Amino acid sequence: MKKRTLGKTDLEVSAIGLGCMRMSFGDRPTDKKEMIRFLHEAVDRGITFFDTAEVYGPFTNEELVGEALEPYRNKVVIATKFGFKHDPETGPNPRVGLDSRPEQIKRVADASLKRLRVDVIDLFYQHRPDPEVPMEEVAGAVKDLIQAGKVKHFGLSEASADQIRRAHSVQPVTALQSEYSIWWRVIEDEILPTLEELGIGLVPYSPLGRGYLTGKVNEHTTYDRSDIRSHNPRFTPEAVKANRVVVDLLEKIGAKNNATPGQIALAWLLKQKPWIVPIPGSRRLEHLDENIGAVAIPLTAEDSKEIDEAMSQITVIGNRY
């Protein structure tokens, strides 16, 4: 597995990471032992970058990742997140609201350390900007945690260019996690140039368009009510059918590279910048192997140009949320 460095830091990770959310959160219950074996297989295949959060579960995903990766602690990088209010009964819940108060950040860090079974959190993201807490205070709280030896690197998620600059002025930001893919490119105008200027890495989530860009979804595909795609505007039968033109494009490029549509979508992302590390989620080895295979695809400048020109003429149907 090739490695990449996130920004101007010493944080080196596998060129493809692994989003772990749906291993214990979402539409289909999973067997814990099965997921532990899966995570071990991911490490054996060269994956060294794993993404979780306290809100996934909540808590159970961090516990799963912590237990599974404990034997590989010196070989892997684990990223987790803070930023949601805690419901008294269920814990962190996006429906309850945001909470990035410094005291809350520090409480979350201490709890995540225990669940992840680590002495230090490799990468600690703010899950979403909190309009009630200045970015400078958020960065200052994480800076305190770094100085205390509880956190190594500070990250943001879905932050604006201005928010990134404000946080970075207090504590250098190592990585931004944001949705970015061939069919969601809004961050290219302001955010990507800001990251390049400041030396911050990008970790795209949903790099496969929540599975749509793999070409394995059609207008007859259905989802459990707990799956976010069941109420996502891009996954209505009408949108799925209308957006097929994007998959057709990926299949066309894939035919020239002996690759699947999903592999082309990931290869395109990897080609954008050397400091981009996508984190597709997976729970099956065949999907994991397919994603890993994208790293070796020699996507040419002509391929990228063809994709960009074609996408500029395509209107994607449906909002991302």
C-alpha cells in the first residue's frame, strides 16, 4: 500500500483509509467478531488509517475500533471526533445539537481515549463547526490536549475557509474532513486553495457518493429506514435514474483502465492532490479490495480532463442531504 502525508506534518497514512461508521451504525446490524476480523484483514492489506467518532453508535464504534486495533497500535492511525451535545440517556446525538465548548471537548477526549484503548488520540476532529463557540476557543482546547499529550493532531470537518484560517492561527490544523467526490466538488473554489496554502491535508468522506458511484445502485434499490440513503434526495428512484450518466462516464473511463466505476472515482480523487486521502466505508472484503485497487490505477491527465469536461456538462439531480 502506498503512503501519503497529510499536509505539512509527519502524519503518514495509507493512501486509502477506512471509514468505520457503518460497522456499528446504520441500516444493517453487524456481528462484532466479524467486524473485528474485517478490521484485522484491513491492516493485513496495508490500511493504516481508520476513521471513527463518539457519535457513531453512539460510542460502540469507538469501542469496536479500539478493541480490534489494540494489537496493531503502533502500526495504525485512528481518527475520532467531538462536537455533538450529549442526550442524558443516549449520549452524543446530532438531533440534540452541537457542543464544542472547551470543557466538553476535553471530556470527550478523555472518554474516547478509554474506548479506543490508547494513550493518545492520533487525529481529533471537530465533527461540525459550532456557531456558539468561536473557532479560536475550539482550537485552544485541542491545543491544550496536545500539550497534555492526549492528542497528536487537530482536525476539522465541514469547516469553511474562514473557520479553517481562524482555527489554524491558534493551533495548526493537520487535516480537514469534508465530503468530496466526482459529483460533489463545491470545496474546490475556496477550501482546496486554502488547504494548499496552509499545508493542510484533505480527508474526503463519501468519496463514492454513498455507494452510488460504484455503479451498483439502480432505481429499484431499496434501503432500510435507518439508512440515511432512504431519505436522501439523491437516492430517490428518479434521481438515481437521472444520475446514471455519471456512472456511465466512470464506466467509460474504467473500460480503458481495466477498472470498476468506483475505482475510477477513487483514482480521480487521489490524482487531484498528493495530500488527499479518501476514506470509503466498507464492511465486506471484496469491496475493501476493490477500493484498495484504486491506488494502483494509472489515471492519465487525459482521463482526468475527459472526466472534468464531461462533468461540467452534467447536472447532478438531488441535494446531498
